[in-house]
Amino acid sequence: MEYKFALVFGAGAFGTSIASVLSENFETVIVKVRSQDVYDSIKQGENSVYLPGQKLAKNIIPALTWEEVDELTTNHKVELLVNGLPTSAINPFYSQNLARIKKYLADDTPFVSISKGIDPETLELSDDLFMNHFPHFQDQITYLSGPSFAKEIVDKQVTIVALAGKSPDVLLDICKKMGTEYFKCMPTYDIKGVLLGGALKNILAIAGGILEGLGYNHNTRAAMITRGINEMLRFGKVFNGRPETFYSFAGMGDLILTTTSSLSRNKTFGVDIATSGKSPDEIIKSQRSVVEGYKTTKAAYNLAKKYKIKAPLFYGVYQILYKNVDPQDVLKKLMKLPINIIE
């Protein structure tokens, strides 16, 4: 293999699937985990907690401690870092391990983040969070998003995603290191567009699940997707995201995937809201996998208020998740919006 060591932080479903991709090109892929059960499972060649039943390559090695990481990489450079943590875990993890990660970055190691979300308290996207921690290494940090279910990546289904960053050399280097016969990164400079697309589509996936749970079908879903992409573009305009980004892999591609498939955690969450009789908070607390769209909904609502973004669909999802408004009442309200000529 052309490369020796890659290091992935976080062993959730998506982080594990990216480790699986990297195992094609790296001799050893180390996955830094925090849970003993995940550690033991990966040791046996499977992440039974997040991807049960799917076998992993033997060169994917879990590590609970930094001492294990150091022992594995003795006298060798780590050639790629991957942030596989949810957005809510970025600040705690990188604050606690700041010196170590800076040491890797100071050695010119490229970095790719696969987090999809917006911090609900600070309203920052993940590039803002990493800017706060690593202001002098921004050229090395990139952001991956696009239509990519973890299960299908591990199954080696053909997958194409967007990779956003500032340095063309770094982008092309990472695209090469992550490229396989079934997985391909398309480089772009539109960091905000890629991050917004990846975050906001999770909210619309929840909406899609709610509609399905209520018994609505293809016509309704198509109307929601169309309405949703238009509202996403309004957020993008505030952050100077490129419109074409929202019509590409990190926007429309990811949106269609997550609003139509049962593999989507966010969509399944929406179905549960409509059918289980439980509150959104109860559903969230009952499961281990992170539903990024839940907290992102609150963040998007606050962003829309702050920047006066017209986003009635996103506002409607917020009312359902945080104000216990009946989904049918939200839908009726959306259908009563004023009729305007499309310009």
C-alpha cells in the first residue's frame, strides 16, 4: 500500500465507514475510541455497536488510549487525520487534546472532518469551531459531506462526496488518499456551502420521516424537498455559499438520499416522532447513535431569527421538535402560506 498510517477520531457509523475506505490505501488505520465495548468489538473485526453484521478489514485497529496510538505509530508519521466526532463533541475533544493534535498538524499532516451539524449554542459551523482551536492550520483542514450512508460505504457501494478546503494541494492530496474504486471525493473551495448542505439536509430528513409516518407519500415528499432546497439556498446566501454547491453532492444529492431511505437516522427519527407516541427528547435519550438533525434544528431556527432568513419549513420542524406542536398543524400552516409569483 502507498501509505502507512491514518488516524480516525471517533468510531461511530460514519467514522468507521471512512476507516474502512482508508484501509484500502493505508497499511494501518487507527480508530481512537472512547468506549470499551466499541474497542472490543473492532478488535474482533466488526463495530457491532454502530454497524452490526458488517465485517471490517484487519488493518483497522482500535485504540482506547493515546499510549496505544503512540505504540502503533512508533517512528512513523501519521499521514492523514480524520475527525469522525459529532459536532457537539468537537469542542470538548479538541480542547482536551489540543497540544497533541497541534503536534500532528505542525508535522504538515492533512486533516478531514466528517461532522455534519451546527453548534446550537454558538451557531458556529464546524469550520468555525476548528478555526477557534487551530487558527494557524486552516489550509490543512478540509470538510467532507455528501450522499453517503455508512453501511453502503462498508459494502463498497459506489459513493461520490464533496471535499471542501482552502488549499488545492491539500485537497488533491486527500482526494488521492481517500480514493478507491468505489469511493471518490470531488474537491471544492466552498467550505460554507458544503457544511451548510450537510447540516441542513438532516433537518429536512426529519421532516421527510414525519411526513412518511403521517402517511404522506411521493407527492408530498417531492414538494418538501423542493421547498427545502429553496430555503437552504437562503441560508447559503447569508454565508456566501455558492448556489451550485446546494445543487450538487453536499446539497441536493445528500438531501434526496436522507429524505427517501430507511437507512437515514434522521428520517427514522422523524418516523418515530409521528408514530411512536414518544416525545422527540424521549426518542433521542433512548438511543446511542447521534441524530445530528435534532440539535441542528434548534441552531437553524436561531440562525434564521438572527439573520431574518425566511424559512417556514425549518421553523415548522423546530416547532414540532421543541414546542410540541402537532405535525398536522404545521403542515396546514405551510399550505396556507401566501401565494407568490415565482421570479
